[in-house]
Amino acid sequence: MTGTSVDLVILGGGSGGYACALRAAELGMSVVLVEKDKLGGTCLHRGCIPTKALLHAAEVADAARDGDRIGVLSAVSGIDMAGVNAYKDGVVGKLYKGLQGLVSARDIEVVTGTGTFVAPTAVEVDGERYVGANVVLATGSSARSLPDLEIGGRIVTSDQALTLDEVPDRVVVLGGGVIGVEFASVWRSFGAEVTVVEALPRLVPNEDEFASKQLERAFRRRKIKSRTGATFAGAKQTGDAVTVSLEGGADVEADLLLVAVGRSPNSTGNGFADAGLATDRGFVRVDERLRTNLAGVHAVGDLVEGPQLAHRGFAQGIFVAEDIAGLNPPVIDEAGIPRVTYCEPEVASVGLTETQARERHGEIQTLTYDLGGNGKSQILRTSGAIKLIKAGAPGTEGPVVGVHMVGARVGELVGEAELIVNWTATAGEVAQFIHAHPTQNEALGEAHLALAGKPLHAHA
């Protein structure tokens, strides 16, 4: 075997891998980036970007359908999935080309092929060995299914759902987490009859219970059916339908079953076990600085247990590059990573849920501000609310430790919320800032005014 020695070898070119490569090259390291598919990984090609393009098309469809409510004579005569997919693929293609250019400009060597990790710090691809002073594992995750549930035909995961050439009339979405509710929202906007089945007691179960209740109420208004606390018992395909069976409940017949029960880390078939890498339920075990049990080997992204978010992967990749370079970056606080679910209405949050805040801080104070009092939200014809969670008893000056929002476009507000939580701001400090009127951002300001004890408008 021939060999190549560099400062850093990265296995996986998704969000965490390419962010690490770009930052490491910027810091003067020689980098080899191994990717078996396309640079950008799941987020760019099968996740964040294409799904959000679909969601924007869905938003346009809703706006056209509801135009007469604001005096615009418009209607939806149909959904051209070929056109929608061309738009989606165009967005992905443009970003992919840009990423290729960035990587090329940094003199990063990209190796296309299936890499196998071999101890202590090397990756083999088609007989070629690439040895790094350090190795970063960033092999990402894949759509998960359930035992005895075979994917194929009318039973699909998000991977196949992104390339459908027509809108199904009836859809069952198995899983009420982020992926499930986003696709449910798209298909409903495109005119499908949608039923979401979730085994846990509420939709988006990783969010604060407030957000779940708000979303469930909004889905009912949109005529999206939700069956929570429902255990999946099986699915049977016929020529023109799939029948989904639930324990103790009636069967649900549909044209398509989307299996959205989470994603599994890609930790098998890569040589991890043979190399002696420690894993737990498939996730690579790391310390707070993302170091594995093997010297010189780090892991980032969906391979590491925690919220499976592209921006988490970006941050971890940058962190590891800087850590290897000796810059001693601060440890990432995962509670401070913002989360957004881009269904209609959107769900956005950062920091602790009420349950987590009580466990960590004991006494807390919460406040919920209804978007009904916000002018821009009324213009957008959206409903929802903002919930703030403060550490400490009422009347004290404790920091805001959680911000949870539901409503159209609230994902665009989470940037300020992230600063509030991560800089441990108090409600009184935020209340001093002047927010532009009329904006939805203003609602975040008024919520903090209310929590500081000086509300301008009524709040619930």
C-alpha cells in the first residue's frame, strides 16, 4: 500500500467534516477529506436544504390559496412536482457548487470513496492509506426504520420522500418529531390528507410541552390529524394503498407511509469496532472536547450523541480544528444551541425546557406572550406565542435560561434568543433594548418587558 501523511484526515464530508476541513486549512494544516458520496452530506443533499425548499414551496401554495382573505385574487390550480423538484434541486446544486469552490480554494485534498478507519490515526480508501497526525470521524447518520418494517414501494423514509414525482392523496407519517411534522406540513399544504402517528404523548416531544400544545392546536386548525400515544403495530402494502395498524386502534389506510422515527449514527462498516473505538448504542463516545478513547482521534456531528442538527455539526467541526491547532476554544454548551422545526407554524427554541430548568435551578419563573398582541404577526395572519423561562423566584433578577416560540417565521427570531440565553441576560437587561416596529422581533422584546414587570400589552 502507498501512503500519504498530512496534519489532519477527516472521514466524512458532511456539515461537521467540511466545516472542520475549512477551518483547519485556514489555520495552516494540510487536510485530506474522505467522502463516499457528495460534499455536503445529508444536510445539503437529503436533509436541511432540500426539505426547506419544499417547505417554501408549501408556503407559497398556502399564500396563493389564502390570497382572497387579504384581497388578492389568487388560487392554487395544482402542484407541479417536477417543477417543485427542479426548484429544490437548483438550490441544492448552487450551494454544492459553492462548497466545492470553497474546498478547492483552501487546497483541501478531497478523496472520493468509501473510507475505512484503521488505528491509530489512518483511513484507507481503495488500498490507499491516508495517515494524519489527527483524525476526525464525521460519518453522519442515516434514516432509521423499525424492526420488521421494510422500506420500499409505498413505505418510504425522508430520503425517498424528497424525490416523489407526485403528491399523494393520503399520507401517514410515522413519527411526530422534526422530520415527521415538517413533511406533514408540506404535504398538507400541497393538498394531501395527513395523519401523524407518534408513540410518545405529544408532537415534537423534545421541545417544551408548551410548544407541543401550540403546534398540535395549529395542526388541528390545518386539519392535520395527530394520533399521539399510539403504538405502531405493522404495515401492509397492497397494489394501490398501504394499511397502517396501531395497537388497540383502528387501521389507517393511505397511499404512502413515511417512516420518520429518527436517524441512526453511521458507526458500522467503517472499521470503528476493529480499531477499538468505544461506542454506546451506535454513537461514538467522546469527552467534552470531542476526543474519543483513541489518542489523536475526534468525532463530530450526528455520530456523537446529542441533538442531530447541522449547525451543531458545523460548530463541533470548527471547535475540533481549533482545539487541534492549540487555540483552546471554549467547550460547546449544547443547551445553548438553537433548534428550529420549519413546519407551519414554525417551532423555535434555545436553552432549557421548563422541566429541565426546574431540575437545574429549582425555583423558576415563566411567562407566555401571545402573538395576538403583535402587529406583524397579525399582518402575517399567524397565531402562536413566546414562552420565557427565568432562573430564580419571581421578583429576582435571574437570567433567562429558556426561550420557546411557535408561529410563522419564528425561526428568524431565534438568533436574538440565542444571544439572550448564552449571554445569561436578565429580562430587565433585554427590556432596555428597542425593537423595531412593526416586527415579530418586537414580540420577543415585549415578552421580556412583561417578564421584567412592565408589560406594554396584555399577555397570557
